[in-house]
Amino acid sequence: MHKIDIDLVEMTLDVMKYAIGRISAVEDKIGKPKKEEELKALVGETITKDGIGGEYAFKLWRKYLAKANVAIDHPRHLAFVPASPTRAAIMFDLVTSASSIHGAYWMEGAGGIFCENEAMKWIVSLTGLPAGALGVFTSGGTAANLSAMVTAREHWREQEEFKGEKGLIITSIGAHSSIKAMAKVIDVDLLLVETEDRLEGPALQHAIDGLTPHQRKRLFAVVATGGTTNAGIIDDLNGVAQICKKENLWFHVDAAYGGGALVADSVKHLFNGIEHADSITIDPHKWMFSPYDCGAVIYRHPELAKNAHSQEGSYLDIFKDEGAHGFNPTDYQIQLTRRVRGLPLWFSLATHGTDKYKEAVERGIELAQIAGEMIEDMPHVELVRAPSLSCVLYRRVGWKPENYTHWTYENHNKGFALVTPTKWKQGDTFETVSRFCFINPDTTEKDIKMILDTMI
Ligand SMILES: *Cc1c(COP(=O)(O)O)cnc(C)c1O
């Protein structure tokens, strides 16, 4: 199974050829899922006692299975938060896989971890956090939020008076679903400030003032959002920071989606106050053009993360020895064994330089503005709110929720576009609306116009 022979060489060439084809392809159709039974009927048994052979398995992949995936980097994939990894980054993802690097400890992965850290220093520099701040790459924003929340909770509960208390975190309803999910994982309660718009200082203060004395005792952190996933809204980070300071609370900024915009001069000021954060989440696999999966968590005081996350075990002692000295990514987030998933980003940054990143992010913001203007000019659609970062919420005049759903499926089934509905809360009502999120700089004005035309 592990031997090198002519079959393996041929197989490798085939796979590489396919990968190169995929990297350089300009997709014209968006893939779509099939039911599990349908896929099974197409490919038959693939896991057998004797194996079906690489050539045949690969044929099944190309012919049937690859097509049942949506290419997230398709220029008319404007749903959720799409992705658009650079070709250099994807190429180096292949190298990362081929290199078998254990990215937990410097002793084993020094070369890869060095590269990750170089890329990370640039990301940290965008946040304006002071010297000493440091970040590590995680599997995504969820894992980054979890790692930060655990660090905050452990730091809080180190104090004698809070030992044994169940924690409480305040955030807003605009926060990402992962904050709620990870609060469950660490068994803390969440108080949601009722605004899908910008969370501002006074509303936060009001929420804190409304707590019972015991709730106040249990409150240890506030999570603000640096670019809500739904609408691209950036909370009043300065206002929230001031209150966190006054109330002695951990200040976490979830900028998983929006963090990439820190590189863009046109919107950077909207993030003022992020430099006061205790921890920040940014997903390079969203707006920093990395392949999946690549998130990042950054700490103002990394030693607190180390206290919370460093794993102990006699089999791990060697890694902590002087002789193995270096930076150990495992100490700062929840994973032990990890892929050096920041390596593709490093290669792409090194290849292109940071100015190209700035241009590509600015293009996403510009596309949102362009889409906003088109929507204003067309009689059948209207803006729900002004575009924010690269998100555009708009409605088709007269449509009911089921019209949006039907329209989404229709465009997807044709392989034309993937644009999905969402809800926008105003007062007490949730309105179903349509949403664009631009990440891919290859999306064109024509793409946007064609999509809007299908709503007529
Ligand atoms: C996408 C997103 C997350 C979750 O990140 P994953 O990489 O999907 O785990 C968290 N917070 C925000 C604001 C996001 O947009």
C-alpha cells in the first residue's frame, strides 16, 4: 500500500493534471447536490475488501462526485460567505499535504510553523494590537471563537471568588451562530442584546445595568462582531471596548468574515477600537483568500491562552524541553495534532505581496457598492439597507418568502448562480430578503446584472 511503483507515478500525474486543471479552470456551471441514493446508484460500492483501484475510483470522482459539489469560488456564488482562494495558495495547499508536517510543536514543524507565524504577524499588524500580541491558525472561526472563549473563561475563573461559577457572556443577536453553539460547548449562558444593527456602548451598558447581582457576578466577557455575517455590520468597537475596560470584562471581537477588510483603507476606520480587544477571530478562508480550512485566533496576552490550552502528558514532555525550544501552536487553541494550515496563505502572501490583498478586498467592497447602485436603478428590486462591507441586503418588490426560495433553487438547478435568501429583523418582524456577499474579485458587474435580471 505504501510502495512506489509505476502505477503510483501514473496515478500521481493524473491527479496532478486534474488539480492543475481545477486550479486554472474558470467554471461556467455551479455544481449541485444529488440525493445520497442517486450518488450511490451512480458509483456503486467503493469500499470493498480488495479495493476498486485508484484509476476507477478517480474516474468516479471526476465523472459523478466532483459535480455534486458547489465550487465555492464560482464568481456567481454569492451566498453565505463564499471563498476565493488564490491559485498560489491552492497550489501550496498541495505542498502542505505532501509534506506531512505535524503542526502542533516547533520541534516537529519548525519550518512550516515559521512560515505560518510570518503570515500571522502581518494579520496581527492589521489589528493594531500592541507588541506581544500573537495569533495561531485554527480550523475556522468556530474553533477560534471557542479557543478565545475558553481562554477568557479560564482566566476569569482563576480568581478565587469566581471558582465554580457558571459564566455569562453578552453579545448581540447579530452575532454569528457559532458564538451561541460554542457557549453551549463551554456551558456558559449567553445574553443577547436585541439588535441586529450595530451594537453600541449605551445598549451594552443598559444590558449590564439590567443584570441581577448574581448575573453580574457571572458576567465575564462581551463578544462584539467585526462584520456581521448577515449584513456586514461592524459593532461600535470603541464604545464596547470602553465599557469592557470599565466593567473589567474580556473583550472578544469576532471578525471571522469582516477581518479581511482591515487591510482595506476605505473601511479600516470602521474597526476603530479593535486594537483594545483581548482576543480577535479572523478567518483567512473567508476574506483573505486561503483555501479551507483556515481560521485564526489572536490574543492580546498570549500567556493567558497558553495557561488555558497547553496540554500536559508524559509523552509530550520532550516538546517542552529547552532542546525543543520554539513556538508551539497547540498551546494557544483547542487542537493538538494540526495541519500547518497557514502555510498556503504564507506562500500566497509571499508570492503576491500584501498590496494585492488590499486591492482584492477593496474590489469586494466596490462590487457591493455597484450592486447597491444597480438595485436602486432597477424598479423591481430595492435595498433593505445600504451595503455594508461586501454584503448587500435587498428585496424583490412584492415577493413572499417562498418566491425567494423558488428563485434560489431555479438558479442553482440551472448551474447559473447560488444566491440564497436570509431574514432581516426590523422592530419585531423578520422579513425574508435576498442577500449578496462578495468575496471573489473575479465576479463582474455583468454577473450581478444577470442575476438581478432573473428576478424580473
Ligand atoms: C463564518 C463565521 C464564523 C464561523 O467560522 P467558521 O470558519 O465557519 O467556523 C464565526 N463568526 C463569524 C462572524 C462568521 O462570519
